[in-house]
Amino acid sequence: MNRKYDVIVVGGGPTGSTAARICAKSGLSTLLVEEQAHIGYPVQCAGLLSNSAFTECEVSDSSVLNMVSGADVLAGKAMCSFDAGRDMAYVVDRGALDHEMITASADAGADIRLKTIASAVSRTSRSLYLKGLYGKEQIEYSMLIAADGPRSSISRMIGIPRAPVYLSGLQCDVACSTPTEHVRIFPNAAPDFFGWMIPIHPERTRIGLCGIHQVQELFQKFIQPYKKACTHFVSGTIPLGTLNRTYDDRILIAGDAAAMAKPTSGGGVYTGIRAARHAARVATEAIEQSDYSIQKMKTYEHSWKADFGHEIRKGFYMYTIRQQVSIQDMERIIEIMAEPKIREIISKKGDIDRPSRLITSLMQNPLMIPAWYLMGKSWLKTLI
């Protein structure tokens, strides 16, 4: 086993696997460290990926369970249903997808260490201390990429402040007959965020929700009609709002470790992989140019912010407003969005990964004025 690598990547999810694969393909000696013994488990994701996110994964369709073309948004008696007329998202087996991605990293030349945790990092000696199957080890690196999830140990070790918001999510699989073409969204199931029903196949659906307060109680209420048919319970954490800084001395932070999940949907695969590409490029350039200056590390943050930073910023703004929207106002907003002309705009311009285009179009439509009034009223509450 090497005692020094050009790049060490901590975290074996899609973000870490992508970073490790790209670095290895660039000819850099690369080590990927993952604390779990089995890649992709435990599952901490709803498994709904946009077309763009799935394309970014660069995998086969072996993990695909279903395709969806639209969504039904339900709040009280109000429902807004829209359909793009084409497949818009993949429902995947995250365990299988993650396994294929980390296998691609190994095929590219990266060394993989499972059931191994990063216990400490020394910026002075540029070393990562590991505990795992090989006992305790000290391994040197030229660059370190932290993709170790919502409660990143690397970020904590180097003193990076936590993300401003952490959502808790609960989910289970339910044996029930359901249409497979649409995802169902329930904003009022969890007023801090939303609930969902994602069809896996005609006889099975994933049901879950995310929030901050009383998540367990809300989840039990949400699944009550299906409780006897529930299996495979999972939980997860979603950090929102991004970190104050996503780089340090020879260290780059990406994905959920950097709180890059989209505040409008909670999804982090697309943004995580995009960030991984930027991190791998900057790490490669730093090593090839022997430029490990803070200025060089900062180019990573400039890159990902130029790519999708504005989407996260605008999304977090919308998220803070959503926190103040009452159950009654949410029902009225969904009624307004059910107008045929509004649904047409959503169907044509809706993009899970880059929602700002849709938001801009809706803001310019006079039919949405009552909805913007309700949200503006809620926005004022955030200032009080």
C-alpha cells in the first residue's frame, strides 16, 4: 500500500467517485477512502435523478427502476398536475448506481479503501490519518478532496463552520398500486420542506418527507394510510446554504460536505458531480503546475459558483420564504399554479437542477401575481 498519493478523496458517493475517477484518468495516483463496508448503503437518497444528473453520473441504465414525465403537487384540496410529454427524471437504485460509479473509479486506476475512516488530517505534514482494515495509517497527499457527506469530518477537522440549515429526511418503500408516470409532491406534509411519493414500479412506491421540526411525527402521520405495507425504512440528512469557504490549504470540499444540495428540491447528485469535476480539474492543475497556493485553491470555489452557485443562492432565498408560507396560503398557491397557462410554462421550462429560469418566467406572468403576493407577505415575515 502506498504511503503517499497525489490525490486522496474522502467519500465514496457520486461526488467522491467522480473526483477520484477523473483524477486517476489524468494520471494522478489516487486513493478513495469510504467509511462504509458496502458502497451505496445505507441508502440516504430518494433516488430521483433528473436527466442532467443521470447523464453526469456516466453510468449504464442497470440501476434504473422507472422513468417519470411529470409531477402532481397536492396541498389540501388543491392539485397542480403537469407533464412534459417526455421522460424528465430517472428513479434509480442508489446502491447499484453508487457501486457502478466507484467501480469506474477503480477501473480508471484509483485505489479504493472501504470500511476506512479519516480520523485526523495534518496540514503541516500534508497527511491523512486513517483507521480501518489495515489498522492505523498515516498517508501523505499533495491534494485532498473532501466529499464525505453532510457531516463532513474533514470540514470539521480543518475548522470550516457548519452549514446554516440541516434537514432530516425519512423514507420507506410501500407495496401499493400507483401510476408510474408522475412523482407526487406534498408541500403541507412537512411545512419545513415537503413530502413525496416516487413510483418505483406499478406495485411499489417510495414515500418520504424532509423537514426540521417534528420530522418523526410528521412522517408517521404521512405514512399512516400505508403503514402495514411499509418496508425498508431509511433516514438521511441534507445540509443547505453552502459553506462560508469550500477550500483550504491543499484541500477542496465538494457535494454534501460543502452543503451543495439544491434548496428547492434537496437533491445533491447533480451539483455534487459538477463540483467534483471542478475539484478534479483544479487538483490536477495544482499538481502539474506545482501551484498549491491559496489563490489556486480559490479558483475551485470561483469555478463551481460560476457554474451553479447562483442556482443555490436563489434557491436558498426561495427556501427561506417557503418557511413562512402557511398551510392555507400554500393551498391557494397550488390552486393558482393549476391554471392551464401556468402549467404549460412549468412543463416547458421546469428544470430540477436549474430552476431559476422557471422562476423568472413565472415572475413575469400576470397570472402569478396573487401567488407572488402571498409569498411576498411571507417574505416580510422573514424581516421581522
